[in-house]
Amino acid sequence: MKIGLLGHGVVGKGVSRICDASEILQIKRILVKDDWELTDPRCTQNVQEILDDPEIDVVVECMGGIEPARSFLMKALQNGKHIVTSNKKMLANCSKELFAEAKKNNVSIHYEATCGGGIPWMASLERILRIDPIDSFRGIFNGTTNYILSRMDEESLEFEPLLKEAQKLGYAEQNPSDDIDGMDVRYKVALSCMKAFKVMPVLEEIPTYGIRYIQKKDLDYAKSQGMTCKLVGRAVNDGKCIQASVMPVFLKKEDVLANVSMNFNAIESDSPTLGKAVFTGQGAGSLPTAHAVVQDIYDIAYNEAMDTVDAAIAPVVNNKEKTFYLRTVNLSLYEAVCKEKIDENTCLTKKITLDELHALIGKNEDKDLFVAEVQE
Ligand code: HSE
């Protein structure tokens, strides 16, 4: 099977390394951006050498970003090539048009590596769905922030140097804002909904909070309550709407997610006959992510069917009452929802819905606050 690889960064290099050790997967051409990347005779800076090559059966995209990845993949589908992508941002934003094009051309789109790095999360969902509908899932979907949070918590280190370490280790996105502001998890939650519920939430409606403004004292407070902080993505299928959110959660130490550290991810599904099942493994990094990409290529080689997704779009509603931890420069703006003041900048809220809190934070234009859900 002949492959055209788009992108030779952290993940792309892992893909070429694994494929080069395979007897049946042959990378014919590799698209690179800069002259200094022309290190292998297969490298090219001309994408047409891949898209127009009738010998190439599969185009594998590890470029990241929406454009030009989207246009290249649309062209690959139109030329009758299967595609494999690790690009969650592009797929979460453009899934409808890409899946429609794939259907028209009778080819498939594989995206295991978009969520959970090396964990076979999408494949596991497909297996569960043969028997059960998925009621809900929740999990740690981002390796960068989990690496930062677990080292901040266990070694009392500061945020900034840990972010730099995560970048050096190849966990973070080119622009790490997507990691630390929760957007990367938003895309992964949306794609997991598409697979698990066959319904795609409106991306902008998913309340999304990250860890950019977390401080050591927030973790100290969680610790004093027998808890730890994790960035959690979650979704519940409510039939007509989806409850979905991305936010830091103070989890009880005995929660299965609380004990997942470093660049590991862990995702828990809940369905009627299987009940709760947890999938864990390295959620970021070159070889684990490349492993998921190459598994997809093998699926194509072995003719493993992928469902053609025609996901309806669903609104997002978060109407369950919960307690939240808030730290902000102007706590008086939250007087109406504050139940217990921890210090002059920090409080625990009374029980309110995330929709109510999200609206209040939006109204206050309070962009620098740190907010976390407190597990019951
Ligand atoms: N930046 C992502 C993470 C890479 O840290 O999880 C894997 O999707």
C-alpha cells in the first residue's frame, strides 16, 4: 500500500519511522514546508506530487491547523484516495464537508489519532456501539495540560517552565494556547460525540475553560480537600441536546481519573451492558500518536470498514446544578452565586448550572479567572 504523508513534524516523523519498519506500508512521498526539512529523497514541497499520483492509495495528514490541510484533504478525496488524519482542529471544524466528499467518492476517513493519542478510543467506541448506545463519556484528553498539572501537583513546580518542557517533549501544539485554554479538548470532545452519539455538538456552544491562569494555591486548596485538579472533557447524550463541557475539575483522590499523570490520557465511557469502561495510555507524543495513525493505515490495508458519519448537529445544554471554585480579581461580581469565601479573591459557589455560571462569566467579561468544578 502506497502512502503520501503530509507533514513531517513530531507526529509525521513517528509515522514514517513506524511505516519504514513495515513490510506492506510504503511511504512514497512526504510533503514538507521548509528547505531544511528536505532530508529524505522522498521529501517534496509540491503537494501535487502526492495528490495527483495515481499510485498513492492513502493520504496521511499530520500537518495540523485548518488550512491548507482541509483543502489538500478535499482534493485527495476527490482524487479517490482514503485519508487518515491526526488533525482534530481541522476535522472538528470541517467534518461535514469532508465526510460528504468521502461518501461521494466511495473512500473513507480515519481519525483514531485525533483523540487520546495512542489510545484506541475511537476503535473501542466502535466496538461498544455494536452492542450498546453510549450514554456518556468523560476524560483527560490533553497530554500537555495533564503533564503540567501532575508535575505542579506532585513536585510543587510552576506553570511556565512546565509548559516549555511539554513543548520540548513534543506534547504541545505549535501554538500551545489550544492546549492550555482547553480548545484542543473541545475539538476532541466534539469528535468523540460524533463517533459515540452520531451527533455533533455546536463547537462554540461547548463551555470551555483551561488552566492558563491556574496557580499553585488552587492546587493547594484542592489538596487540602483530599482532591486533585484535572482538565476534564465530558459529554452526555440527552437525546435532543448534548451536555458537554471542558473545564478543570477538582476530583476526589479515589476517582480513577485523579491517578492518571504525566502525558497520559484516560477516557471513561458509560453504556448499558458494558457499564463504565476506562481506556488509558499516552495521549501525546510522537510514537504513541503515530501508532494510532498507522493503525488506521492498517485498517485501510486490511479493508476494515469505517462508518461514514452523517452526524446531525445538536445544541449544547448544561443544566445540572454543581458547585464551582472561582478565583478572580473582582469577587464582588460573583456575590449572587458565592456560598463560601475562601479568601478575598476565591470562593465556592452555591449550586448552580454551568450554563448560569458561563453566562455570568461572559457578562462580567472576566477572562483572567480560574474556574473549576468541584466533584460531589
Ligand atoms: N497537544 C495535544 C496534547 C497533542 O497535548 O494532548 C495530542 O493530541
